[in-house]
Amino acid sequence: MSNVIDTLPPELQDVFTAVLDEHDSDLLNSLRASSEPSQDEREAVEDILSDAFSEHIGEDGEPTDRGRLIDDVLGKFLLRWAIDG
């Protein structure tokens, strides 16, 4: 059985796990043990990645390299696991 993290592109999995581990390790462990995130987990991931993205905006108002990676992983996650309603 593949887990939620395995559905992300390999080049983004490290960023995803690092951000979630920093902000909510219980959520990360749940996603590692599940093949599909619940609606609440999807919303939590969106909140965490959105907040992390906002922490990586440079002085010029543009995202840093890390910010771009976080934005990419958020987009890929939401394309795969859309938030209902």
C-alpha cells in the first residue's frame, strides 16, 4: 500500500515531510500510515503549507527558493487531494 506522501512527486516529498514534521508530526505520521487523507487532514495540510509558504517570502516580496518548493508541493497536494466544499 502506498501512502499519501508516496503520491507526491519524489522531488517534493522531502519538503512536504520536513514542513509537516516541523509543524504537526502527528499529522505527518497519520499521512504515512494512510492511503488517502481525510477532509480534516487535507485542510490541515493546506493551512500548514500555506503558513510555511508565507514564512518564505523575500524582502522583494517574491518567494525564496524554499517558498517556491513549498508552493509547488501545496499545489500538487491539492490537485491530488482536493478539499471538498
